Amino acid sequence: ILFFFFFKQKTAYEIKECDWSSDVCSSDLHALLLLNSIKQEERILKQQIADDSFNAEKYAELALYYKKENKFEKTAEYLNRAVKLDSANSAYYTGLGEAYINLNKKDKAVSLFRKAITLNPEDENLRLIIARIYTKHNLNLSAIRELQAAKNINPDNAEIRYYLALAY
């Protein structure tokens, strides 16, 4: 004699309501737990800011959270707040530049990367990022200038040499 057992899979609602009577849980459990984890992370970060609104690093952490969620307006909003509290941190300007690239605001992004360069002039990657922006918009002479400056900082960087070859 063969016995077949059919188990009802739980919906996200049933799981949320803690009805664990079935032996088999739906794949909605993972999605629900992930969604709750994401929302909880956002709440925690916002609470940390509420507890210490003068901590630029907390704003930057929330901005990074929004970047991971592809919410670039929010990323820019919170990084702008971080910059107001700590205008000497080149990473905040770099993150802002990246957010503005994703918001298709090339000129704003370039100006933010330039600000990051003034704070961290030995970072050839900042110049490489600007060169990529210029290359994408067919501004090859500007890209070459940035790449030459980057190469002067680190002549062994293969990526810089590659983009220089493309620009010529």
C-alpha cells in the first residue's frame, strides 16, 4: 500500500501570523525574512541617526544602505548630510559622485569627484572615474588629461593604461 502525503505550503501571510501547523513551509519564508531584515536594518540606522544626529558616519551608513537598494536619491540625500557634518572626508564626496552618476547628473558627479581629489590627491582611481565619465560622453581630450594625471600617480596601473589606449 502506498501513501501519499500532501502538505499545504504556507503563504507569507500565514508565516507572518505564526501559523506553523504545516510541516512544509513555502519559499515565501525566505523572502519575508529577507524583507523584514532589510526593513529592520533601515529602522536601526534611522534610530542611530535620531540618537546621534551629529554623527556623519551614521548618515553615510544609511546612504550605503540606500545605495545597496538602488535608491540613489536617498543615497545622495544622506551623503549630503554627512558632508555637512564632515566636509574633510573624501569618501563622502566619492559616494555622492557615484550617486549622481546613477542619477544621470554627470556634471555634478564630476565636480564631487574633483572635490574628493582635492582632499585625497594621491588617489588615481578618482581620476580614472572622471576619465570614464568623459569617455562615455566622447570627451576624449578631457579623459586623456585625467588619465595622464592618474598615470603620473601610479604608472603601473594597467587599467589606466588600458583606458589611455582606448582614448587615443
